[in-house]
Amino acid sequence: MTRVLRFFLVVGILAVTLAVVGDARASAAPPVRYDLALGDSLSRGVQPNARGVSLETNEGYAEQLFQIERRRIPGLRLVQLGCPGETTGSMITGHGNADAGLFHCRPAGGSQLKAAERFLRAHHRRGEVAFVTIDIGANDVDGCAAPGVNLAACVAKGEASIAADLPVILDGIRHAAAAGTPLVGMTLYDPVLAAYFNADASVRSLVDVSIAVLEKVNAEIASADRAAGFRTADVAGAFESYNLGHLVPFNGQMVPVNVVRVCSWTWACTPPPNGTTSPIGNIHANDNGYAVIAQAFAHALGSLR
């Protein structure tokens, strides 16, 4: 075999080898990365069915955010540890969530926070957890507008729980997560705005009260997020929750934009059987509302501009 032939033979073998290696690398699955969703019923996409029974769905903000983020994060997997009915207190202790038994919430370690910390420590390589999202605090105050409840005392107790417990939750997540993991909380929308259409003036008066309460609660959430190094998805801003002054057409009348959005994006204005017989219908978001929440999280993560 001449030198020329040997040269071309070696070059050919190298070319084939490089091509095989290149094909193997191209076909290799991307490394698994995790989207960890924590929180209450919103994180599980809960909505009422035709009989008014609240059930988990696959159209919650966590699922919709996952669909957005998987376009830019190959190998992304969604892990949902949220539990419907969760309060800031029950998330820490595992006790006091009246809805947990209905949805079979059995977190590893005894509480959602412990389960989250365990998961984050088990996947502690930098970048292995792509991001963590959480919504919590709504159940601390949502029941305060129910008939027969002492509104002032209920709100004061809920606000105190959020102020005391939320920093514990966020610090626990931050310390368990790998350095640099994006962590995102969210402000809350106001389902009590549905009372705007109630014929009872005393019920309608809840609208102004609820806005004041929500502003205080959301300020507490945003402050706790900043202190713990979390970003905040501005869900309240997307719903224009504090804006009673801007009127827009709705069902043949001019209605505050915040009322229109909560009626359009949640079940709060829906009568039975999907809603409830209380002054406020089912407080959960609908598919469109969950999409708005997902987009707020995506903006906070920087994937939507």
C-alpha cells in the first residue's frame, strides 16, 4: 500500500469516527432538569367541575408555565409538591390543612416544606433544578369573607401568620436549593371582587375592604420574597387587582377593570353549580386565568419579554 493510499485510508477512518461520535452526541438525551412547583390549590390547577366539585386539572399555571419553559430548557421535567388548601402554617408543619385529605396530600417528611427541602438537597448540582415556583398565603385570608366570620379578627390572624411563616418557608427553600437557582413567588389576585355584583350592600362593601387587605398581604409577600432572594411574579398587577377606578364595558355596563378580570379569569363570579351559594363563587382561576399567572411567572423568570 502506497503512502498516498495509507494517508487517504487514515483520513477516511477519522472522518467516519468523527461522524459517529457527532451523531452519538446529537442523539444523546439532554440532561434532566427540574421545574419544582410548590404552593396551594393554584399550583395544582384546581377548578370546579360541572357539579361544583373542586378537582385538580392539567391546566394550572404550573403546567402552563412548564409548557412555556420547556421550549428553552431541554430535558425539563415538572415536579409538583403543592397541596390544595395549604396555608403558610400547614406548609411548615404538615398540620391544619382541612383540604389535604380530599386531595391525598402525603408529603415526604411530613410537610410540603420538608418535602421540598428534601427534593432540592437530592438534586443539588448547580442547574439541576431549573427553577422553583411557589404560591402561598391565599388560604390564610380567603375564608375571612365567609358569612358569620369576624372579618377583622380573621384578617389580623391571617396577616400575622403570613408575616411569621412566609420567611421561614422561603428561607428553607433558598438554603436547600443550589446556589443560583431561580426562585419565584407570586402576588395574589382578589376573588372577593366578585362581591361587586351582589345585591346586598353589606356584601358589596367587602370589595373596598378586600383591596386594602390584599395590598397589605401582597406587600408582605413581595417584601419576604426580596429578603429571601426570590423574584416575584406580579399576578396582582396582571389582574389589576387594586384598580377600581378604570371602568370597561362588561355585560352591557361599565365595570371596574379589576372586577372584570377576576370575573373573566376565575370562577368567582360564576353561580352554582360551578360556583357556590356564598357571596363569592369558586375562587380558583379558570384556564385563561392560569395562563395569565403562568405568563407572570415566565416574565419573572425572564423567558418572556
